[in-house]
Amino acid sequence: MQKIWIILQREYLSRVRNKTFLLSTFLFPLFLVLVFAGSAYLTKESIKEYKIAVKDPTGRYQPLLTNEKTVLFSPCLTCERTQFKEQSFDGLLEFFSTDQKHTDSIRLYTAEEGGIGLEASILGQIKKIEEQYALREKGLSSGMLDSLRSTTDKWGEGQFRSYILKGSSLKEENKGLAYAIGFGSGFLIYITLFIYGASVMRGVMEEKTNRIAEVMVSSVKPFQLMMGKIIGIAGVGLTQLLLWAILIFGLSAAGSYWLSPETITQGTQGMSPVAAPGGGAAMATQMMEMQSTVLSADWGIILGCFLFYFIGGYLFYASLFAAIGSVVNEDPQEAQSLMMPITMPIIFAFIIMTAAIEQPGGTLAYWGSIIPFTSPIVMMARIPAGVPNPVGYGQLALSMGLLIAGFILTTWLSAKIYRTGILMYGKKAGWKEMLKWVTKK
Amino acid sequence: MHASLKVEHLLKYFDTHKAVDDISFELQQGSVFGLLGPNGAGKTTLIRMITGIFYPDAGNIYLNGKIFRPQKDIIHIGYMPEERGLYKKMKVGEHALYLAQLKGLSKKDAFDKTRYWFEKFEMQSWWHKKIEDLSKGMSQKLQFVTTVLHEPSLIILDEPFSGLDPVNANLIRDEIKALAQKGATIIFSTHRMEQVEEICDHIVLVNQGKKILDGTVHGVKETFKKHIFSVQTSNDMQPTNAPSSFEILSQEGKEWKIKIKEGCRNNEVLQYLIDQQIEVSGFREILPTLNEIFIQLIEQTPTARPFHSTLNS
């Protein structure tokens, strides 16, 4: 035990003291923010505005077509499909007939692929126009139609809310928040499994290629060497997590100061009283609502479970990565092919997670969160949706129990491969050979 | 006095391949023992069992008269493997302390002993250097220090001189002798026979997992001697009639190399020379070198190692 302690100290300190540790700790969140912000920006940018010329000799549709965010209509009776491009239009919408019996009577010509969105919005407008004509035929005036729309459109948002029954008390469900927390923690576990798993593997490979393995195992048992490394790197991971937590709290504290209701109202009042009358106050109440919804999440259970699945998932996979590292001989490509069977379930778990977030009570989500290969990632996506519903205490206990049993099993298996592999030079070991090492007494 | 290390009928199979096949020997405390054998003979496997890395399939190991318990006895053993390395990113001093603590020394003991050896080998200035900045010879020296630092009673050195310049090789060789004098038992594994002759008292030769020779360096040479002598004469007289007691293998100027025939004695040769008016200024037996014995013995067995089946043996 004492030797494991000495080894894990070295493993921990040699990594934490390294400058790249601090750098990666602070750059990683920055990188994530950049990736998310960047992809959001790009999707926004990639929404193209289509200028569509409308040739409607029937006169039935053109006056009623309204411009949308991405589609601008302009009448052009003289336009031809051979020359709308020269007139700087992106497309031509041509109406040939108003008779419903005619097929292919409304055509959209575009120079390039217009996207599903464009077609859907045009078709939607045409349907609405036809609906208006139909209603008018029944005697409804357009004024009545407008007032009807304006009342019904407001329905829903203010009136509808969903609640979760917790015994006798009601809890307002917040799908968006559960989604965000679930995806965030699942994603974090997914990424860190790879980062720290690979770190364990590289550490073992280094010991083997540096030829220090034999020096070490003449002083300590291979199992102690392996566990010292795994626990040491787990410590590095927890340290990194703690630093991220401090970073997030620090930033959000600073953020909430700058974006606190008072500063916002003051700012908007002082700066642009004309442009945003009452806008500041609305934004402030929105901020307050957001804060209260964030606080409404069950943070005790979420954080506790996150820590458990973070450590449990890491321990489950780390020893497998160690075993792979011990088998490889200085050839990174060999490591790649041997890693496949370990990285596949992790990637698979991520895919299940994205489905489990949408449907936390589904069958796939259930099994994904029970089986230890995928449970660390999938379960974390489900827990924010609610404990004990949809994730029951029984399920949670089963999942945790299986994960603990699973990591004991993988560690036991890996230790057997590791102790033989680490002293093996030059010879390439396949899966068959490794199986032999496991069954060997 | 009981043996410092005794191994009895050690056996280790890998699948059906007999890596170590019934080897027994014992070493006295303070002796320098040469463990010899060609590549793949089973030396490393044998050493790994003695250092507790492998468990033998059968047989016993006794350390200082008691059954060897790998976990507890590790502190009494210092092992420098042939495949040896260090953590490249660590600092020299830290690395020495780390390995010493893993042997079971307290932090303070580890520090004191590291200091002592660093001073002795004039390595103090290296303390804050990184391992990756050391030359091969330097890291070899550091490895030797970390092997003997915790004052083990059994020191096992696998090819300790490979990569060392003559000055440092001498330094290490003298230190090995000094450690033996202080009572440590040393196992020395190598292919370099001239080093064995220089340092070892006792040798064991293994091939294909079996012990094929065991004895003192002198005893082994006596056993394998071929009765070849070097005769130096001070005049150029040639023998007139053919000698009956020996044959001349070669003659270079005034130095002859002769082989005494079986059943004849040295004095018969001298008598003959005197009778022939040949003045003898030197008469010396040429013992075979360990290298010659080694090659002779190994060549008697096929070099390609057959894979015995455990089922039929």
C-alpha cells in the first residue's frame, strides 16, 4: 500500500508540475467555448437569404406572399427561367394555373440547391394562402381572420407548463436545463475518458520503451505499479476538474455581477432610454428567471453522481488502457489498432447518450445506463432529468453496483495482461496471446 | 556458514517451452558469482525468479538460509537488469530517491544514502540535472548507484559494463570487489568472458535452460585443460629425434607450444628437453580461457533451441 502511495505521488506530481498541465487546464474550456460559439456563429452565417422572383400571371398568390427571414419575394412578370440569374435573383417561382387538379402547376427554379427550408417555407405560404381563400369563401373577412390569429397565436406560451409529481409536491419540469446539464456532464466524461485513458496508456508505454519496467518490478509488484499510475492520473483528473469548477464559478460570479438585474436596468436606462423602453426590465426578469431555474436543478444528486461516474468510468477504462499500453512495442500504429475495441464502446456510449437525453425514460437509455461499458456517459445524461423519476433509485443502485463490479473485473483482467506484457520486448502480442496471459495462473 | 543464496531444482515453463529446467546451485556470502550462457539460455528468467518478478513453477529459493519471500526480501536484493532505463523527465536526485524509497527506505535514509553515493562517485553536481541530459555512461553509473544504494546483501548485475568507458568500467569493477569484500554476494551475468575471469570466483554456465557447468573459475579451467604448455628455449637447438611424450603444436622462434600426450608427466618432457641439449628458460601450462570452454560447451549442443513438449517429458 505504501509503495502504491509513493508511485502515485510521482505520477501525480510529474504531471501536475508540468507546464502543459496548467496550459491545457485553462485552454480546454476556452477551446470548448470557441468550438460551440464558432459552430453557432457558422450555422447563423450559413443561413442564406434567397431572393426569389415571382412570376404569377394568375395574380392569385403573388400579392399575398410575404417576405420571411430567409426568403424575399419580388414580383417579376417578365422574368424567364433562362435569365433570372442575370437579374440577380436566386430563384424563380412560376405559377401556371390555379386549378388544384393540375399537377406540376407551380414551379420553383433555382440555380443551385435551395435547401429543404426554402421549399418548405414557400409551400407553407401557398397552403396558407389557399386556406385564406377557402375561409373567405365561407364568409370570413380578412379582418376577422387577423384578429382570430392574433388571439390564438398568444395561446400556449403563457398557459402551458409541465410538472413532475414528486410525492404530493409538484416540481416544474425544465427540459432545457436537464438537457444542458445532461449533455454537458456526459460530454465531459466522454472527453476525459479519452484524455486520461490515453494518458495512462502513454505512461505505461513510456515505462516499457524506456526499459524502466524491469527495474521497477524488481522493487514493486506490477499490480502496485499499475494502480499507482492509474490512481495518480485520477488525481490529476480530479485536480483538473476542481480547477475547471473554480474557473466556471469565478467566471459566472463575475458574469452575474456584470449582468445582474440592477446593472442591466441601469445600463439600458442610462444609455438608450429611447431605444429600449422597458427592454432592460424585461431582460432583467429573464435573467432572474434563468438564475432561479439553474438553482432549481437537483445539484446535490447531480454533482454526487457526476463525481461517482467520472471516477468509476475512468477506473473502468483506465486499467484496460494500461493493459494495451503494456502490450505495445514502440509502435504507435500498433497501439491504434489495439485501442479500437476499447474506444468503440466509449464512442458508442456517446451516441446512446444523445438519444438518452431526448428520451431519458426509454429502453435504450435504460440499458445504456446499466451496462458498465456505457453507463458512466449515458447515466449522466439521464440523471438531470430527475431522480427518482425517470431514473429510479433501484436503477441507480444497480448501475453503480455494476460499474464497481465492472472496474474490479477490468482491473483484475488488465493486471494479468499488464504483468506479462510489460516485461515482453520485441514480440508482438495479439488478442489470442493476451487471452492466454489472462487464463494463466 | 550457510549459503547466502541457494536455489534448488528451479523450474519455469512458458507454455511448453522450458525456460529454466531444473537448475540448482548455491553461493557463499561475499563471493562474486558469474552466471553465464548464450542468448536465450534462461539466465534472465532465472534472475527474474531470484528477484521475485516471476514465481518458479517448481523448486525452492533460499536467501540467507530462509525461504525467499519476494515481498519482504526485496530490500535485501539489488537488481540491475540488462534492459534498464530511467524516467527521462525526472531529475537525477529525485530519481535516485524515488527508487530508494520504493525499495523500502525511509525518506531520510534514502536521502542520506543517495548523498553518500553521489559524493563517492562524484555525481553531486548532477542532482538537479534531468535524466534525459545524461550520457549513456552517466546514466549507467546512476543505475549502479540506485542498485546498491540500499545496501542489499545480494546484488544482481546483468551486463553491468555495457556502454561504459574503461575508466568508469574500472570504477564499477573496483566497487563490485569492495562490496563483495564487505560481505555482499554478487551475481554477475554477462557474455564477456574476460570480465568473468577477472572478477568472479565461481561460475555457472547454463544453456537451453539447463545447468551445464558449475565450479570455481580455477577448478573449471583445471577440468577443461588440454595439457598444452608453452616452452621457451634460450638456444636454437632443434630436437634430433621425435619426442615420445609430447607433440609440437607450433613453434615461433624460441617459443614452442606443445601438447603432452596422455599418461605422460611434465617431468618426462623436461627430461627429454634436457637430453636434447635444449636449454629451457620457461615452462608454463596454458590453461584454456573461459571463452574457449564456453564455446566448446555451447557448440556441443544445437544452437537452435528446440521446443520441448511438457507432455512427453
